[in-house]
Amino acid sequence: MMTSTVQTAYEALGGEAGVRALVKNFYALMDDLPETFALRMMHPERLSGSETSLFEFLSGWFGGPDLYVAKKGHPRLRMRHANFRVSPAMRDQWLLCMTQALDAQVADTDLRSRLIEKFSQMASHLLNSPDAAAGTVSATPQHGDNISLNLSKPRTIMKTAHDLVTAAKARVQEVAIAEAEQAIREADVLLDVREADEYAAGHLPGAIHASRGLLEFKLSSSPELNSRDLRIVLYCKTSGRAALAACALHDMGYLQVKSISGGFDAWLTAGKPIVKPSLPAFE
Ligand code: HEM
């Protein structure tokens, strides 16, 4: 009797253990390679959640158990990447890590090229932004490229507030002031993340006050704001605090967060209307 010998990519990689190892190595490379620093900065500080998501997605995509779909529903990967700037440079950094991880694990050259081809197609499909000044890799990753991993290397570099804001801006979607009104019209909620005195001195019409310090707590305690698909627009004075706040919201799981480029100051300079609550007169 003939038996079918068609093997899935999941089986060819060694099943669950093989796919897990690939994902672990992929993120270890992202963490370690100097050329992929900008890509690393788009991701949360702890990579364990990212590892789980990618492992579960690849398990199903490669023909094994569809763990991602069972947990999160349809992958909608383009939509789930919409809040990140996926530029050609970022795609190349992503593919550099994956190519290196496959080189280290998959000896079968035919299988390796077919997987790299699949990943390249998917990565190009996710592109949503032209190259920014976020950092580039000069060369297309080659199969033979080798790197040495030093997983025990301590991270000793201190970051400034400016570094944190730059990294945050690489992760979040900013809308130009010219498109801000349209974004606000399409949003479910407009949040002013400045301090209470700044909000009281004047704010955008319709904005709810939720200072950056209390933002996560306010959202968690408001059931009507708990949907991952809630369309949120944020602003602060110039957009630094809003970028950091948007990252916190991404980390909470919100998928559709936008920040107004230039913030309240840019809104004022553009001559757009603001609201100043009138204070009660004590006479
Ligand atoms: C092209 C360059 C890419 C960039 C810059 C990129 C960036 C990111 C970032 C920043 C996240 C969020 C990580 C987190 O919050 O844990 C993410 C999530 C994810 N990425 Fe990518 N990615 C890229 C390509 C890909 C490709 C090619 C795949 C699949 C083959 C993929 C699959 C995923 C999955 C499954 C998630 C988790 C989504 C979720 O459940 O919310 N990504 N990606």
C-alpha cells in the first residue's frame, strides 16, 4: 500500500521543538546584532511575548497546530503591523535575523531557500512605510553570513529621554497636523495625555484628559475603553510624551493608536480651534 510522504515545513523543521528553537534564535539575533538595533527598539523590552506570538503563528503557517488562530483569531498580520513603521530598512533587518537563524538551524539548502523565499514575500507584504532615518542595513542578507552570538553580554548602555522618545516614535504611527482632524473624526476616543493644568489651560475640542502617569490605570478601569480595536488618537504638548504613551498602549494590546505629530503646539500654530473651560466666578 502506498503511503503519502508529503512533509510540512513544520515537520521538516523538527516539529514544535524546531520551530521554537528558530524563533528563540531569531529574537536572540535581533537582540544582539548591532545592525538590527532600530528593529529591536520597535519591540518591547522583554521579548518573551513576541516570541510566543511568532512561535504560535509559525506553527500554523508551517502546517502544524494552528495555535495563533485558536488564541487570537485570523492573523490579519498587515493590520497588526499597521502601528509599526515597516519600511524597507526594517524589513531587511527582520530578514537578516531570520536568514541567520535559518542558516544556523537548517542544513537542507533547498528547504532553507524555500523558507527564506516565503519569509521575504510575507515581509514585503507587510511594508507600510518608506525608509525613515531609523537605520538601514546595507547588504541583502546572504545565506552564508555568519555572526557570533554572545547571549550573556550585559546591556550597559544608558539611554536618555531623547533616545526613548526616538525609539518610541519608530514604533508608533504619527499623523501630520494636516490629517489630524480627519484622524480625530475617525477615532473612537481622543486623549490628552498632558498634565491637568495644561489641559485646563486649553485643549482640543472633544479631548478627554488622561495624563500619561495615569493613562494605563484609567483605561483599565473603563470597561467601555477596553477593546483592542478601539481607535485612539493621542496628543501632548509636542508629541514626545504622546509617543511614549502610545507605546504603553501598544504593550497593553491596543492595535489602533495614533499620535498627533507636533502635538498641541503644532495644532495651535496651525490656527485650529481649542477649548478653554470657563472657570466659575465667585462673586
Ligand atoms: C518586515 C518586517 C517586520 C517588522 C518590522 C515587524 C515588526 C513587528 C513588531 C514591532 C511586532 C510587535 C511585537 C510585540 O509587541 O511583541 C510584531 C509582531 C508580530 N509579527 Fe512582525 N514584523 C515584521 C515582519 C514579520 C513577518 C515576516 C512575520 C511572519 C512571518 C511577522 C509576524 C509577526 C507576528 C505573528 C506578530 C504578533 C502579532 C500580534 O499577535 O499582535 N512579522 N512584528
